[in-house]
Amino acid sequence: MIRAIFYKEWIKIRWYWLLALVASIGFSGFAMLRLARAVSLKGADHIWQVMIDRDAIFIDLLQYLPLFLGLGLAVVQFVPEMQRKSFKLTLHLPIKATTAVSVMLAYGAVMLLTTFIPAILIKFCYLQSVLAPELWQHILYTAAPWYMAGLAAYFFTAWVALEPTWGRRVLDGVIALLFIRIYFQPAKPEAYNDFMPLLTVVTLMLPLLSMLSLTRFRDGRQD
Amino acid sequence: MENVIECRNLTHYYGKRLIYKDLNFNVPRGRILGLLGKNGTGKTTTINILSGFLQPRSGECFILGEKIGQMNPETRRRIGLLIEGHVQYQFMNIEQIEKFYSAFYPNWKREAYYELMSRLQVAPHQRINRMSCGQRSQVALGLILAQDPEVLVLDDFSLGLDPGYRRLFVDYLREYAKSEDKTVFLTSHIIQDMERLVDDCIIMDYGRILVQMPVDKLLNDMHRYTATVADGFSLGEAEGLYNPSVVRNTLEVFSMRPQEEVRAVLAQQGLLEVAAEKVNLEDAFIGLTGKY
């Protein structure tokens, strides 16, 4: 039964997943190509110098990409469930409703990570070939909360999409927006290093929000 | 006879608006029961409560002996649900949706589904969101037949269907339910379909049940009485006479009381020339609930 839910989710997200994978790899590849060009023109020592002197990380254009990928994935996965209330079909399946929703969220989160991981690997492979360990780690640590924001955006959007009433959806959306800002607060690279364990725990708790929407849906809340 | 569906003292409000209070009904095993009511009388509310998608303000419902809302998923496997508008996963095609559902039901009858699908003029890979309402209804019905549940809960199965698809749906469903001893609880806004399909009916008015009885008995007992009356005639209150109306000097009134009693009551009001006729289910429904 769990595999059947995976199958349903795959049908919904497959084209978006492919697009997200291409975008994720494409943007990371582009950022690395830009860096490679700068390295070939000015030399790696100059890049090192700029990173140390000006706190540059050279992948700024990737900052909001995971966020949008996470948001988009939740939209293509959960909005079709709410169209004409077909979520009722899912809840009528002979499986616990919380299990069904948890499986859907877990599948989506894993598929989102599969779009992030190749991009992170591309960055890792190239950066560690031209930069000192402290410098490439500096870039990847700086990007870590962006990817965490992508997961958070996915869970928040799922929460909002599964909410049965429009008024509450707007409220939940505002709360989600305010919360998402936490992932993008300090401009200083690596500012989140000490905060990351807590941010990770909080992000991994966010699927519980969808259970609130599930409860409200099953109680028959409507506009 | 064992009751497959039992609802006791159901009360529900939307905000402060009372939908119904202390509603009680049962559906015995092997019966097809149709819930009839005007718009806003609580048909979909009742279906939503029965399907576990609405918590009533008070009261409780049981299907197959289990309280709805705390139902074991295994019990849900024995219940087929048709959502209003024949909603199915729009993003799947007929092969994908069959493959998906078959994983949940051990007794899945693939051939029953594809037998019905063979009647549709759709390509196997055509997505459900590109099908007509009639085609979607057949997909939804085919999935229920393949699931082979003990109990079927169908919300407004005729919504959006043309007469051909309605007839196909009704004939298939009745044949299936009767041959397999299924229990069916359904609503429809097209009452002629109900007449062909249901054994028992519940007719609801705002906030209450007017009658719950076998359709045969209702149609046997209910009569429409007409008489020519003078301008300004108004029928006085009489027990068991429903919704009298006068249109162009013709009085029309419905009753389930024995004919001789009704004639006697009307005679007391000066109506001696009274015609009585049998009614169909739609007329009986109008007779009980009124035209407006």
C-alpha cells in the first residue's frame, strides 16, 4: 500500500521533479562555471583572497532556488489533492490517514532532496578542486540553511495546501512567510553554523503542521 | 435484519444554522436506501458524516458496527465511496488509477473494472481530467465494482450525467447490488433514477425526516387528489393531507391515508367530486415536501 502511495505521488510530481532536477543542477553548474571562468582569468589565489577579504561566496544566485523548488514541489503534489476535494479519496483508503499523509510528505521530502544532492555534489566536487578545505566548507556551510529553507518551504506549503478553508490558508501562509525569513536573516556567511542543529530539528518537525490541516479537513471545516 | 448503517440522534449546525436535530435512521443489510431532500436539507451533510469527513455536533453513526471517526482502516476497506461529481484522481489515466487502487484491496476485481471501461470511448492513456462527466462516472463506478465492498455510500451519483449515462449507472449498480447482496446508501437530485434503483427511501425536509419506508409502500399508499374549486378556496388544516395548492381553480393535495378517509375529509369541506390517482416517486416527494 505504501508503494501504491509512492506511485500516486510519482505520477503527480514526475515532470516537476525532472524540471526541478534540471534547474537545480543547471543553476549549480552555471555558478561553478562562472567561478571556473574567474579562476582561469584571475587565478585561484585571487579568488581565495576575495573570499577572505570580502566574505564572497560566489553562489549567491542559488540562495532562493531551493526555496522555490520546495514550494513548487508541494504545490504540484498537494494542490491536486485539494482540487474537487479528491483528498477525500486518499483519506478513504484502507490505511491510517496520518500514515497516508506522512508517507506523502516523506516521499516528497526525499524527492526534493534528490534534486538538492546532485547540486551540492557538483559544488563540492568543483570547489574542493580549486579551494582550500576551509574555503569550500565556508561556501557549503553558508548554503546549508538555504537548502534547509527549501525543505521548510515544502513542508509549509503542504500545510497551507491541505488546509480546507481559505481564511485559515491565508493566515497559515503569512505565518509560513514570517517563519521562512528565519532561514535568510543574517547576511554574513556561516552565520548559521551554531544555529543549524536547532534549525534542522525545527525543520524536521514541520510535517506535524500538515497533521493539523488533516484534522481540520476530517472535522469538516469549510468556508 | 442486521443494520449495516446506524445513525443515532444526529444533530448538526453550520454556524448557528440548524441542519437537523436528533436524526435517526438505519440501513439494513442488502437494502438500497435513497436519501431524498430538497437542496439544503442536509443530504451531503449526512453523506459527509457517514464518510467520516464531518464531525456532527452531536450524535453518532456506525457502519458495519464501527463508529465512524474511529474506524479501523480494515473496515474502511469494506466500504465503497463515491464522492459528489464522481471525483477521482484527475491526474491519473484509467490504467494508472486501476493499478493504484488494486494495491489496497485484496479481492480486487480487475476484470469488472475493465469490462466497464471497455464501454468507454477513451484511450487507455487519456487522463481523467480530460474525460467527460459521464466517462468519469463510469471510471468511478468501475473502481467501486472492482473494490467489491460490502457497503456503498454514493453522493449524488447522477450529478452531471446525461440520461444515457444515468441509466447505465443505475442499471449496472442495481444489478450489482442485488446479485451480490450489497448495502447501498445514496443520494441523487434526480428522483426518477432513485425510483429505478432504491428499495427504501428517506425523504427529508428542513431539519427532520418526513418518511422512511420502502418505496413500494410509499407509492402504494401515496395518492394525489384533485378537485375543481371555486375562486378563493382554501383547504382547511387536516391531518395527513400534505401541501394543498390551488392552480386555476384546481385543488391538488397529497395524502397517504386510506382513500375513503381522505374523501370523507374533503367532503366535509364541500369537495364531493374528487379524483384520486397513484403517483410516481417524484410526485410523492413533491407531495410530501411541497413545490417550493
